[in-house]
Amino acid sequence: MRSLVIEDEPQIGAYITRLLGQLHGIVDLVGSIAEASQALENFKYDLAIVDRMLPDGDALQVVTALSQSPERPAIIMLTSKDAKEDVVEGLNGGADDYLGKPFEPQELIARVRAVLRRPRLLAPSVLSLGNVELHLGSNQVVVADRKILLRRREALILAALLMRRDRVITRAALIEEIYGFDDEIESNTLEAQVSRLRKKLAAFGGDVEIRSMRGIGYILRLATPR
């Protein structure tokens, strides 16, 4: 899951980002309509948390545009502009939910889970190939009936590979899926994380293999019997 937080108050934005990060996935934080537009041109999002009053205008225009997109994310407006008429305007403008500030973190997380459960965004809770099962949202993988806990990035890499089983995913596409656009990535970071994941799966008897396609990317498939 990739989420976009549009919030111009740095502390609030950082706090929301940490909350969403607990749900599994990448969270990008922007502070204006212009930055949001740039992010939306470059990435596909599953969820958007949107403050209304931003330095360069009312973000309701962003919400309306997003709601009309063929691959629209779930949208929650989180704002101090929460009079009854504002809520009605936001929901009519395309938001799936509308929450006023200040807010309780548990309520925000509950609302996020609720909008993500809707059919248009429904995704499997488990991805599997051979004797490897990844339980999304928990970073837990079952390998040959043994449970192990992966690091967050390792779980994201495995999820991306499982969703494209038997198909090559390019290095660039994999980086886009598992890192935020503010993350600093060294040249060998992805390779090191893939290597750790590969060793963990092998150590627990996984019957899959992650093959490196030189100069292209990676492919996950059932291991060839020896």
C-alpha cells in the first residue's frame, strides 16, 4: 500500500505519516497542492489523507480530481475546517470520509481501515507461492509452516515479487514501490535487502527462488528441484 499525506503543518504531517507507516507500506508527505500534484503525477496511491486549507489554496480541488480518476485512492479529509456545511461539501466533492481536527489517532486508523475495506480497494490479505505465504500488514511470512518476521523493506520486496510471480520486475519499479520519494537510497541498498530476504527464505526451507536478471531486475519463481 502507498499513501499520500497532504498536510502543511510539519509536526502533524510527521505524526500522521508514522501512524500510517504502522499499517504496512510507503507513506509520502507533501505540504501544498503543487507538491501533491507532482507526487500524483509520479506515483499511484491507495490512500490519501488530505488537509483542506493549504498555503496555495483549498485542497478540495485535489480531492475532486482524485475522485474522478479511474484508479482513484481512498480519500479521507482531515482538517480543522469541520463545520457541517464543510463536511457536506467535502463528501460531495469526492472524499470517502471526513474527520475534524484535533483527532484521536485510534479513530483515524479505524477510519483508514474502513475505507480500505471497501470492494474497489479490496486486496488479498495473504500472498503465496509454493510453501511461502506473506501475511500483508504484519510483515509476517510463513515458510514451510514456520513463522518468521521480516524487516519492513524485506516484506515490501517480497510482496512486490509475489504479486508478479514468474514475471520480471525491474529494479526501477521495485525501488518506486518500496521507498518513499524522500528516502535516501545508496546504490547497493536494494541489492543488500534482496540478498537478506533470499537468505532468510532459503534458511527456513522456502521452495522459491529470487533470481537476479543482470541489468534488468528480479524474478520470483518456484525453485528448480535439484
